[in-house]
Amino acid sequence: MPPREPGGSLPPREPGSLLPPREPGSLLPPREEVLVRAAWVLTVGPDGDIADGAVHVRDGAIVAVGPYSRLRSALPGVPVVGDGTGLLVPGFVNAHTHLSEALVTGMGSELTLFEWGERIVGPVGTVLTARDAREGTRLRAVELLLTGVTTVNDMFVHSNPDELASLGVVDGLCSVGLRGVVSFGAEDAAVPGAPWASVERIMDEQNELAAAAAAAELASFRYGVGTLLGQSDDLLEAGVDACRARGWAVHTHLAEVREELVTASARWGRRTIPHALHLGMFERPLIAGHGVWVTEADIEILAAHQVAIAHNPVANMILGSGVAPVPRLRSAGIVVGIGTDGAASNDSQDMLQAIKMAALLAKVGAIDPAVLDAATVLRMATIDGARALGLADQIGSIEPGKRADLVLLQDSVCVSVLHDPCGQLVYGASPRAVRDVWVDGRRLVVDHACTVVDEREQIERCRPLARRLAAASGLASAGFSRLWTDRRASTGL
């Protein structure tokens, strides 16, 4: 790592120059021309649900959608994938996660959000590296792909002043072919020993990450604000100025827990949503994780400024954060997507689980089974997630002209009986059913296996990285990780 210049900034460098070299075997499969067939094609678009339907894919794009018999007759020589059973749906959009947590799952599940951030995320963030980011991203990509995710909106949270760790996510996503929106969730006021770096150092990494995303085929950048409370006033103002000057969209958290609102009111005399408005943060397109503790006045602000919300039901339940008022947000015209949240606040990246929980949590929260139906939840996981990220012209529905991000589910008991295809997908589908996944016309999952990452090899590559993080962060000695204990037990050391 080059030494920092006085004032905390980093010397000039080529974007991505600090990333580890790519591993052998990371080449992606070519884009293919195929007809993909299913018992039901749930387009989430103008064509609705098509029985015994098919999609023609060529050069990474969707060329045609319709009944299988018609497309097959017009394209007799095109290979067919799918046996006419199961479901074909748009690729899921994971609207909010933290790949910085990829290697630190299963810790602190009885802590509140503020405790968890201070005792787990903060210490880990000080020792994360670009290599951890790349390998952790590749590890979790297997789980994302095998649960139907084709686009991921990531916020990498770290506070290691000696590493541009967030750039490793771009390299990881590129190596597996996932579509991604990346951000650096910088915080300079909430890390033990803060501030960990100057505003200039943090802005350096934002610029580097933006450049790396711009150079990647399927990546884009958003300016990350870990939390408003986690940033100094100087950094908050610098970020708003940079977004205005460079046209950057924003990714942050808002109204996640009650403590956030009380602390913000004590610090600024206003809650976080009014304060974001005061700062000018809503002048640019913004997606915010959670939106649980919102007032009617907050909802009016969000709707008036077209702020999108990423709903994270599993993480909200694990951390005891509350039940987001998803039906109320949607009725106000606010776009709501679905996210897994990070692998340490969920403790997985299983998007099918998040989709099901989004429906169930709303129902139990309202004590009303009709408050959020399956078709709405599928929209939230696809086209609404795409809208929230400004990508709805490219992905989120199965329509001619859009990119070929598709998920074929078949060969499993959980999608064998399709009285209600959409309801079965939302409430009954499991990762076992995910047979094939295309991202931009490249098939990354083939016959229920991820073909771009050797899962077993990636697990072995990541185990020592997870052990190092647990030890270097102090989480092992604090009793949050048993990796070292388990290793001694299994090796006799």
C-alpha cells in the first residue's frame, strides 16, 4: 500500500492497481443464443404470465417473449433450455447488502443494531482488505446466484486506512459475471478511535471505486453513506457537494431503528430523514436501506423526493429492528425493493428467503393475510428493485430489448405443482429449484450448479481469510468466533 500523503490523502494511482491479480479460471462463459422454456413465464411486464412460454435470448438481450409453440416454429434451429415444466422469471435484484460481511457470518445475533455495529462490524472493518473483499464476494456470489440474484446493490463498509478494500468487490463481481451497483459505506464518526481517516482519504476511495466501476462492464457506482450518524458533519457536507458536482446517486441507511432517531434528534435537533433533506442529500437519486421507523411526515418527504427504500425483512427480524410499513410506503408511491442485507446481519444471502419473509412479515405485522400479495412481492424483488436502482430500462422484467437476466426454476418438488405459479414461487420455492441463471445472456448457473466459481475451492480459499479476520479484529478473543477453537480441536493443535 503506498504511504499516505500529509492530510491523509493517497498518492495518484491507476484505478484498480491495488487489487489482487485475478485467479486462473475466472473467464466467463460466452453469451449464448437459446430459447428458454417453462410451464409459466412470469414476465413482470406487459405480457403478464405466459403458460407454456419461452424467451428468445441472443447477444445478451431478450429478443422475443411468447408461447413456446410460436417461438419454436419461428426458430427451429435454436437450442432449447428447459423441459416445459417449472418457472421462468426475471433475475432477482438484491436491493441492499454488505459484501464486507461475507466472511463474518453468525456472530452477535442477540445484539441490537447499535451494539452489533460497535462490537462486530466496527472491529472487522478495521482489518478488511481488498483480497477479503474479492474472495468474500466470490464466495457469496455462489449463494446469490443459486437463489436467483442477477443484480446486487452492495455497500462495502470498512475503516482500514491502509487498504482501498471496497475496490475488491468490483473485481469479485467482474470475475463471476454478476451485475452490481457498488458503494463505499464510509463512516468517520462511529468507529472506535475515530476519526480513522481524513475526509480527503475517504473521498479518495470514493473516487477510486467510481473509476473502477466505470471501467467494469456490468458495474455502476453510487456514493455510499454508511449511516448519517456514522459520519462527521464535514464528511456529510463533502459527500453532498461531490454528488452535486459529479451527478452521483446515493446509497445509505435511513430510519432503521428507534435509537437512530433519538440520537439524531439529540445531535441535530431533527431525525435522520429530515436531516438528509436539510443537507440536500435527496437532490440526487437515493436508495435507503430499511425505512422501518418512519412518520407520516417522513413518508411525505420520501415520496416527494422519489427516494427508494430497500426492505430487508430477515435482517430486521434478526436484529429486532421492527416491521417496515411496506404497504404504507408503496401506497404513498415510494418504490420499495427487497434486500438480503449483509451476510452477518442476515446470516445468509438467500434471496428466496428474503422474498418469502417480505410477504410473511407484512402479513403478521398487519395481522392481515391480504395486505401484501405474492404478485406484489415478486414485483418488489424484480422490477421495483430495478426501478430503485435506476436500471428498469435494462432489467427487472422479461421484455424484448431488455438485457437477458433470467432465472429458470424446475426439477424440484417445491415447483412441481403450480396451481398458482406466482404464489408457489414466493411462498414455496427453494434454492434447490434454481436450475439455470443467465446474467446479460451468459449462463452462470447450469443444471443447478454455479459454473463460474468452484464452490468447494472457494470455500477452502476463504476459510483462512475468515480465521484471520476473526483473530485480527479481536472477535475470536471476545468469544464471537469459534473458528480458532474448532481448528485446534480438529487438528490437535
